[in-house]
Amino acid sequence: MSTWQELLRQRSISSLAQLAERFGPEHFPPARLDKLREAVDNFEFRISPAMVDLIQSPDDPIWRQYIPTVEELDVVDGIVDSLSEDRDSPVPNITHRYPDRALFLVSPVCASYCRFCTRRRKVGDPEKIPMSQFESAFQYLESHTEIRDVIMSGGDPLMLSDRRLELILQRLRSIKHIEIVRIGSRIPCHLPERITPELCEMLHRYHPLFINTHFNHPDELTPAAIDGLGRLADAGIPLGCQTVLLKGVNDDPEVMKRLMQKLLQARVRPYYLYMADQVAGAEHFRTTIATGLRIMKALRGWTSGLANPHFVVDAPGGGGKVPLLPNYVESFTDDEIVLRNFRGERYVYQQPAPPVGGRARIADPEYLFQPDLELQAVPKRKSAKRKSA
């Protein structure tokens, strides 16, 4: 039986010639080859065997995610480092933006390279995600005691060997103030053969450990992917999914609902639905905020709340994740809030009446937040004199 490394090496597609051979040269005409080569030169190209097998026809949802296109060369308002991760990188491989957590890039490579990748400026280039400079990253994490949560990313951390991955986990677990370790990986989708019993047994030793995987279309949840996810879940690893809203891939309410439902069946909790980042080279994947809100409205109430991810924009320039929701509040006053439910039906929720006399009672939760109130001394009880027998 081939190892996952051999499978990736022998059956992946990583050249335009292989693409033409597999899917037909008519889809890669000579007049466009120079431009396509430029797109490939701009960003690493490889499609793993699982994704190659899923492509049914040119321009289908799987094709669009992985096949290079001349549209990648049309940069209008795209930004190379759209999230300003490099600005917030105090040492190589670390991005520290949020108060109590840090991003740790531990691998430069992926099994498949998504053409919409936010880090296309560096993913696939070992010089830009240097594995020889981990020590400064570990020292930074050790010295910043406010960091309690480390997200391992890349590239894809699960492309590392079990031994190298375990060395990183051991070092992270030796840092007392790090409570949680998360791994971000598309391996369960791209290369489910990598999810071996040996890997799961090793990961099990480093709890609390979470994995956020990444599926964008229900067809990606193949039997092999579901089996791999099951092995991770059986190892006690909570699984989440970070989906990206992509034009021509999943920008349809029914497609998104089916994806979220299938994720739950595979024991994966939908976590985030991201707007596609404003990254140079991937602008053709972007759709509108209104599309995302329409999709969220089609999920909320119409399927399990567990199947509702947080819809967010990762704000350009490093502003962080900003949550977005359809507006269910029609109006509100001090007396009432007028609401619309998922069916569009109108309901009125009465606000609690203010306390009589304008003063809160000690039993009220708001009592401690009244700035004009003073704690009053409670008179001591007189102890009763005991009668002598």
C-alpha cells in the first residue's frame, strides 16, 4: 500500500501539461498558455488526487478552486497582504493580532493549493515560511504570557511528518500559559489518506487540541474524507470548519445549507463562513456581502442552529474578524423591541419595566451597575441574651 507521501507524489497534478492530458487540451488553448504559465509562476500549483477525482467538468465548483486561470492576473483593488499579517509579525512565522492568541505558521506547503489563498504571497515558498526559524517563534510564545491559544497554520501543518509535528506540539505543551492548541488544515478534504491511526494516536496525547478544517462544497465530503474526520473525532479532537464564500463555488443558499448539514453528519461543527479576502490574484472569487447575508438568512431557522456558522469579514488591513448578521430587529424603544423571525413574521418583545421609584433592588442583576447607588450599612443584629437555667 502506498504511503500518503507516495500517493501525493505519484497521482497529483502539478503542471499545465498534466492538466491538458487529464481534461483535454481544448481547455488550455495555445493562445492562453503564456498567461496561464504566468499565473502558475505567481503562485504554487498542485491538485491532490482526491480533488482531481472530484472534478466532473471544466468550471465546476471543484475545478474553480484549484485550476489556474488568467483572471488571477487581473488585479484591480486586490492587496498582496490583504490582512496585514506581516505587519503584525514580531518574529518570523508568528502573527500576534488578538490579545490572547497567536498564529504560528509551521509548514510552507499544502497538498492542494487553493487559487483563492489569502497567503498566496508566501505559501509554497520555504524561504517565506522558514522552518529553520522556529526557535525565535517559540521564544516569543514563551515570553508572552498573555497568549493562551496558539493556532498552527501554514501552509498545512498536517503535511509535516508525525515526528516533526509531535516535536512542535511537545514544545508548545511545555509552555505553561498556553492552554489551547488549534490546527488549521485542509488535509481531511485534500488528502484524507494522511489521517492515519498513528497520527490520531499521537494527536490524542496533546489535548486540549482542536482542528479547524476547511470544506467549501458538499461534494468535498467524500466517503474517504468522512472516514478521516471520524478517526480524528474518535481521538477526542473537536472539529470545526472554516468555509470561504466563493463565487461560482458555494454562493447559493441550497448548496451552503447542504454543505453545513453534511458537515454535522461528519461530526464537524460549522465555525466560520468567511467573505473571500481582498487578496491580489483572487478577486474573481469575491461575491457581495448581500449574497452572504442572503445565505445566512436561508440557514437561520430553516435548519439546525448547529449548522449556522459565524458569517464574518476579515477586515482588510488587519482589522480582525467582524461578524455580520441579517437584521431581525425592526425597531426598538425603552418599552418594546419589534422583531421579525426567520419567516418574516412580526413579533413584539416587551422590555422590563423600570424599577418603581427609579431605584434598583439589590436582587436585580443591574443593581451593581447603578453608578448613583451607594451600599448601605446593614445594622448589626442584637444578640439575644441566654436565660440562665
